[in-house]
Amino acid sequence: MKKKKPLATIWEVSDELWERIEPLILEFDPPKETGRPRINPRNVLDALIFRIRTSCQWNHIPRVYGDDSTIHRTFQHWVDIDLFPK
């Protein structure tokens, strides 16, 4: 019996997956026309994957993804607008 090849561990959203996810984020949470530019939603999603995979605290998310408070606030907003189905 052949051994199954293990699936690759996901640490970041692939370009192919992002093409499918981005329209959903823009539909549920379109960017505002005025005000401060918001954090890149792909970075937020990558940070959420990192946090889930490592079980780290919000303040231990690497800065490469963005400010930890902004990531957390964006995640809470996405939960509030039901971006993630239950």
C-alpha cells in the first residue's frame, strides 16, 4: 500500500486562495472612501493563520503582518459583520 503524501502546511494564504477570498472580504467589508487607509486584509488573514497555527497571544504576532492591535481589531470587526460563518 502506498503512503499518502502529506498535505503542505498552510502558513500563508496562497495567491490562488486569495483570489477566491478577496471578493468576499470586499463584499462584506468594503473600504471606506475617506479616512485612514486600512491594513491589508491579506496580511490580517495571514496573521490569523499564524496565530491559529502557533496558539500565540495577539501581541506575539510578528510585525511583518502588521500591528497586533490593528489585526485583533480587524478580526473582531470581521466577526461582528459575520464574515466567518458559524
